[in-house]
Amino acid sequence: MHPDPTTLKASSVIAIEAGNLTKIYRDGIRAVNDVSFSVKQGEIFGLLGPNGAGKTTTMKMIVTLAKATSGTLNVFGINVFKSPETVREMLGYVPQSISVDTDLTAYENLLIFAKLSYVDKKERNERIKNALEYMDLTGRANDLVKRYSGGMMRRLEIAQALVNLPKILLLDEPSIGLDPSSKKQVWKRIKQLNQDFGITILITTHDMGEADELCDRIAIMSEGKIAILGSPTDLKKDVGGDIVTVNFVSSCPTISFPKEIGKIIHNNEKSIQILTTNGEEAIPLIADFFRSHEIRVESISINKANLDDVFMKYAKRRLEDGLYKDIRKTRRDFVRYSR
């Protein structure tokens, strides 16, 4: 299906390259603002950020569903804006919203997609069979998709995107709205595709665990810009130290916190988070500080830095803020379509 994935992981070939990419809508909203990044052949690359960060718009420009206002965008050296049809032949795309017809069977969905993708008639059945088998859906190939769970629907959508043997697979929020078990199944298949066939994969996600689990590198996006780019491990190291969370009995007044203990990186009325070099050593000092100011502490906990802390450092907000409404909507869609 594809070259040896062991060689692709170390490949210097650039699969996707964006330079100063900008998208401004008619109402003046700058959805993507001067974004530059590259994705190597054979890697899993993530765009991590909340709704409205510009992730989906960036992906839509890559798959030729949206035109850029300015900037450059190439897929394997081919200009996306000048040769969109050539680029589309190399891509498999799974949007965030449900893209399969739930009143058809899995086989029928893939057959229609194969025809739309101009897959040779002699090859269609074999490709459909292989895609369903790979996504572990062979036994349900002739069942109506409305009988599927949310996780099965997502796996079917990925199978559909594989029918035209793409060089690059683009997944917009691949596990949003799924229960934990279904989410892990989808993650497993994504990693397996990359490892078995060396397919270059670009995902958008708001899920820190997903980015950490799947991605070789991530670009953290906020308000249309890339705040920071690197491997999940390196980005977490960059935050440095431990995160101490202090919860208060009542609202905490504004105070000047001693720099020698740590730095406040997030706060609200009843809790704060402090970045420290060594959390265990800092906790007694933190407790003494608030005791001396007669501020009652309800609890203190310590955690290692995660990608949300990285996002907080560079985007100055929590990644989880405002996400739950979108997750609930997607979850309701899966439930509605699977009746």
C-alpha cells in the first residue's frame, strides 16, 4: 500500500508546507493569521487548540475546501491553490461532523465514495474489503450505519477515507464526542495506520491526551496563530517544574506572591495554580505564606506539567475553557444518528 514506514519516520521529505498562511472572512474575522509550519512525510502532526483557534480552517485550506487570503501552501511540493485536483487525489479527509450516510450500509457508503474518487471498477471491491477489514468492521459491513456506535461510525469514516489510498490522512477532531473506550479504539487504529503503512497524518484536536498519545509533533494554536511548536515531550519540559494547585475556602484577595516560591500561572476567585521548581519542597512554603496572610486554604495538590500547562504558558488561557458545549453537541449527533 505504501513504502516501508520505518524509512518514512526518518524521512526528510516535506508532506505539507504552509508559509505565512492567512484566512480572513468577509466579516473581517482573521481565522488564520500568518501561520507557518511543515509536516514531514510519515509523521503524525497535530494542531492543538480550542474551538475558534483556526485549526479546522487551516485543515480546510489544505483539503481545498477553503481558499486562503494570502500565503503559500504545498502538498508534496504541489501548490494547493494552483493544482487543487492533483492535491485532492493524495488526500483522505474525515471532517468533525458525521460524514457517512446512516441510512446505508457500511459497504454502500464505501462503494459510493470509491465511485466518487474514481477508483477503478476492477479494484473497488478489494479496496473496500481491505479498508473495512483494517478498521475491524468486516462483520458489520452489511449492517445499516444507524445501528453503529459513535466509535464504529468514526472508524467507518476513516475506512472511507482510505479507499483512494491517500498519502496523507487528515482527521478533524477524530475522537470528539466518543466515550473513553471508543476513543482508545480510534487512537489504536490511527497509530496502527501510521506504523503499518507510513501514512502521513494531520489531526486537529482540543484533547491533550489525544495529542500526547498520537502526535510526533504538535503546533499549539490560539486566536488564529501558532503559539509554540514541538514534540509533546519537549513542550512539557519547556514549562519546567511542577504545578501546585491551591483551593481556598472562600474568595482569595489579590496578593503579591513571592517569586522565590513560584509563579502564579492561573487563578480565579477560589483557586490558583503555581509553577514551581520542586512542588514537594514548595508546598510547605505556600501553606505558610497563605497562613501568614490569614487566607484559609481548603486543599493543596501537585501535578507534573501537561499540555494544558504549555497552552496556558503561551496562550495565556486554559485549553479546556469553553469546550464542553461543542463536545456535547457532537456526542448528541452520534446518539441521534445511531437510532
